[in-house]
Amino acid sequence: MNMKCKILIWGASSKTLIALNMIKNTQTYYNKKKIKNGKVVLLADPILKKPNFETNIFFVNKKNDFIKNIHKADSFIVGIGGAHGKARYLISQELIKKNLLPLNLIHNTSYIDKTSVIGLGIQIMPNAVVHCNCEVGDFTILNTSSTVDHECVIGKGVHIMGGASIAGRVTIGNYVTIGTNATILPEIKISDGAFIGAGAVVTKNVKKNEIVAGNPAKYLKQNKHIVNLSYFR
């Protein structure tokens, strides 16, 4: 693999600031290979007029400028958090089509059991735990001090927020968001696109695109996923 690791970060807000710190501290990987010489050469964000933090990194927000400068990068990280897992996943697919390689961010205080399999573009924050025999899908975020117990299957573009606890043999679909300090009981199935509110205790299966909250968690309304890919068209 001929890779100089010149990194594009999509986004220019808080998640990107975290990524920059992790890159600086050599917590960046391509598959299982640690990247020791990663350099961010480009920030792209079609929503912001400028980054939300002070930086000298070249920034673009217009489509034409993005097209002219994307050749400077050979790899990428998507700095989109919150409940925007579907956007994070689909934007990542567009960047892969541009021949950029997806990097993982894995904090050195996190724990991933050797029997577990993690995907591409994963972001694992401080003190997060993935126990044995789990599968974690591409472009998923495991935020600070979240725990994933044994034999869980987690889909693509998921965000498990800080302090959330996923018990054993739980199945989580694509683009699901698990709120801060939520608890998912054993053998629960959470279908694609669902949103689990902060502090919720999930005691029964959650259907596709449902928003639930409370203890025990109860249905509130349907979740909507808005993704704009016109920047790539």
C-alpha cells in the first residue's frame, strides 16, 4: 500500500477538533496498522463558512474548491457525530469513490477484545470497551466510556454516546443512535435508524426509525434521517 497519509477531514466543528487531537497523538489507524506520520491537509464543510476553531489547515466549503483540492489527500475521517450516522456513512461512501482510504480513530485507553471485529472508519473514544465476540460496523462511533458487552452485533453508521451501556447479545441496526448513559438490556434488538434517548432503559425491542426514551423506554415518534449528497453530484 503506497500511502503517505495526507488526511482530509469532512467537517470543521467539535468532532473534527477531537480527531485532530487524536491524529496528533498517533491514535489513527488504517485497518490494524497505526499511522505515525498522518498530516491533515484539508478540511471540508459545505455548511460552515469557516472552522469553529482556530487552525491553519486549508479549509474549503464550496464544491468547486473541494473538487480542485481533494487530490491533496489520500485518506479521510468524517467528523460528523450526534444523530447523523446515516450522513456519516453515506458521505464516507462518496469519499471512498474518490479513492480516499477510511481511517480509524482509536484512543489508547479504549479496550477492544481480540475476538471482536471492527469495521472501517471506526471512532473509539477514551475508556470505551468492546468485549468478546462482537461485530462493530463501518463508520460507527463508540463514545467516551461507552461499553459493548459480549456477542453484540452493531451495524453501520451507529453512534453509541458517552456512558451508554450495551448488554450482552444485543443487535443494533444501521444508523442507530444510543443516547448518553442509556442502557440496553441483554438480547434486545434495535432496528435500523432508531434513536434511544439519553438515560433510557430499553427493556424490549425497538422498531425501525422509532424514537424511544424513559425508564422503561417508551415510543415517542418516528425518527427522520436527512442526508444531502449534492456536494458530490
